[in-house]
Amino acid sequence: MARLLELSTFGSDTGNLTVFEKILPGPIKRVFFIYEAENSLRAGHRHYKAAHALVCLNGSCRVYINDGNTEQYYVLDNPRKCLIVEPKDWHTMDQFTKGAILLVLSNEYYDKADYIYEKYETVAV
């Protein structure tokens, strides 16, 4: 199941520094970001191999996770929050606020064959 982490953040009079390290298994192989996505539903899949770390750098969005046993919603509304999405986690992202920027880091390169679009049956929330 997905895990919501608080990233290490160091604050000072000149701003905050938030660190992302030792979060995903293996090296980070792919980085992308989603923006200008208000009123959109994104993702709608799970993976065979790829794990992802999601951080909303600006604004907020909601992430739905279903691992086949449990389903849960997470709100990413602070750049210190990092949601780790496991390969088995069928997920969608929605409720993007105006100006939201969702950063996604992956431990795998893009591979169309790694995507599974079949959704698990709905389970009790």
C-alpha cells in the first residue's frame, strides 16, 4: 500500500530546504511533472515494476490508491509531503488546484509494457 512520508526540511531566515533522498528503491531513473491539470483526472493505472514518489510542489491535488485490499485517498497540499506509490497501487490523481504542480519521480524508465490499466474491484474504504 502507498505510504505518505514527511520529507526532511530545514528552515532558516532565507527559506526552506526540503531533501529527497533514500526514498525509492534503487536509483531515480525518470522525473516528470504534471501541471495545468485543473478539472482533470490523471493516471488510472498501476505498474508491474515502477514505484513512484509524488510531491505537490505548488497548490494541491488528491490521489486515490487501491492496492486490491484497501483503497484510500491522500491529499498532497504541502511540498514536505511525499506519497510513495508501489507498483501494485492502482492510482488516479484529481482535484488539482489552479497552479498545482505535481512532481513525480520513478525508479524505472518509461516502458509502455509496464502499465496495467485493469482496475481492482472496489473495496471498503
